[in-house]
Amino acid sequence: PRKLVMIPGPTPVVRSIQNQMGRETVAFGDLGFINDYKELLKDMKELWKTEGEVFVIAGTGTMAMEMGIANTLKSGDNLLIVSNGFFGDRFIDLAERKGINVDVISSEWGKIVPIEDIEAKLNEKKYDGITVTHVDTSTGVCAPIKEIGEMLKKFPETIYIVDGVCATAAEPEYVDDMNIDILITGSQKAFGVAPGLAIVWAGSKAMEKRKELGRIPEYYIDFDKWLPIMQDPSKYFATPAVNMIWALKESVRIIKEEGIENRYERHSKNAKAMQAALEAMGFTLLADKDHRAVTLSNVLYMEGVNDLEFRKILGEEGVVVAGGLAAYAGKMFRLGHMGNIDIHDMVSTIASIERALYRSGIEVELGKGVGTLMAELLK
Ligand code: PMP
């Protein structure tokens, strides 16, 4: 049977995006391709509203995280890591390896770090950078990126680095307006493209910072190496992922057709409906109600469900979800609901979860989840 991939990335890839990946590959010097790349970069800057730069290169979200750090911080600098979970913590090892001094302020899983606590920490000593994970995929919590950006205006020497891997193209992220210096993401989540591209926006303050650093130890991810190409894609530094660039361009075309604000609203509405349906079936969600992500749900099992068994049955019922991470392994599943999914995908997903619960021997009123979902979507 057809399997819907409802993990928090990669997300379902629609036919028109698949078609771009399936095109005959051309030379990276092809005039048509150069023009497509140029247009994509222009759209990316306009849609995410920055007068700065954007870098779209082959890689993953983790590489984008490294690119953001490597181009704005150096050995001996102080970095404040605001962590709401597993992916927030990923910055610790990443930064420490570069000799950066790291302080971490963490929330309990499922909650956010209060903005007052972040501000208090920033008042204790001078930080050259701060990282915040917009949506931590391990917890399904969404950090108040805009409010943190506002607060950071009091600390103009601190570079604000936002990990948008599980948020970009689903949650509003306006780089300059929100005082974000570096925004990083990947292609495989809310863009609905296959994995393979790292995307980094850098505002003018971040670009200034890059200049001050001089020659950095990293080579492939150096802004200086890529800037000439981003400004003129007919130039060469390292081979661009031709078909992936086309695929992202198609995703951006879809975003423009939908309207980016409409896209944010659709995600919010869908998430509320999916989350109401999951709760109606008797599940609990890990994330605080006030800080829930729109991109995924982190769903705690009720008594009596075996994680591996449940996910195996759910797979047989046609839906793939991800397991919990770290302390939540075996205790929850993670369900993505972002990107270019439609009502058919959502209804099928919830119906499959009902069938899997039923087959797992859990008392469940068949149709209750689907009914709740549809009622919410029709509101
Ligand atoms: N940050 C967040 C919030 C993520 O969800 C992920 C991937 N799940 C990453 C970073 C790492 O991205 P990638 O797996 O593409 O390297």
C-alpha cells in the first residue's frame, strides 16, 4: 500500500516538485539554469524580507547550523545557546569544537525558555552570539522568535542566530523586521522538497561580522567563497545541486501562488485541527498549549501502547511517523503536518492512527478523531 511519510521531515513532495528533480540535468553554466538560480535567490530575499544575503547550497540543516556559526563567531567568543530540546543542544558540541565558549540555558522539554531568563543571562556578560531553535523537533515547542528579536535590540553586539529548520515556510520569519541576523534552514521540511539543500539568510550585521573575522578555518561553508556566486550564479566555486535548486524554485513558486501569509495561516489552522483530533483520540501532547508548533505534533502515548509495535501497525495502515528522541524514546511519536500536504493527507493520517490504535487493542471510538479534524477544518 501507498505510505504517507508524515515524519517531521522529509515531508511529502508534490508531483510538480518531483518533476523538477526528475528533469534532465544541465550544465551549471547553462544560461537557463543560471537565470533560474538568480530568480530563486531574489525571491528568497524578498519573501523572507532581508536587505542582506541568502545562501542556497548543497547540504543539510546541520550544515546550515555550522555555516551560521562559522561565519559569525570565532574561537574565544562567547555564545549563549537557548535550548528547548535535542536540536538546541546540537549547537553545544558544534560550537565547542570551534573553541567557542558556550553557556546553555535550557527549558524543561515541552516548555520554552522564558524571555526574561534569556535577558537576565545576557545582562550577566557580553555574548557575541545567541542561538535559538524556532521549533525544536524533539519537543514540538515553538520559541517566541519575534519577541526575542525585539528584546535583543538592547544587545546590539550579539549576533542573533535562529534555527528555522523545522519552522521556515510554515512560521513567520522576517529576517530584518524580526532583528534576526542569521536564519538557517533546510529544504526537506516545510518547503516540501527532498533533503539536500542548506539555506542560510544573513542580515547586514552578520555580513559585517563575517568581514571582521578575516580568513576563517572552514572552506566549503565560508560566506566569502559563496557570496560571488550568490550575487552572480554564472560564477563557479563548487558545483551547485542543479536539480535541487530547480526543486526549491518550484516550491517557492507554490509559496508565492498560495501567498506566504496564507501559507502561515494554513499551517496554524491545520495544526490546531490535527492537535484537536489527536487529543480527541485520547493522546496528550508534549508541548505547552501556548507554545505549540504548527509544523509537527509530539504525541505522548496513552497507557498500554508499545511504541515499536504501534508504529509498525501504523505503517501497515499506510502512515509513517517518527519516534521520540532521548528520554522520550518509546514514549511518544512525532507527527509532521507541514509543507504541501492537503486535506486528503490529513484525513487519511488521522484515520490511519485510529485504525492503528484499534488494532493495538486501545479502546477508541472509530471516527472520533476524523470527525474532530473535519469539524475543526470546517470552522
Ligand atoms: N534543527 C532542527 C530544528 C531540526 O529539526 C533538524 C532536523 N530534524 C536539524 C536542525 C538538522 O537538520 P538536518 O537533519 O537536515 O541536518
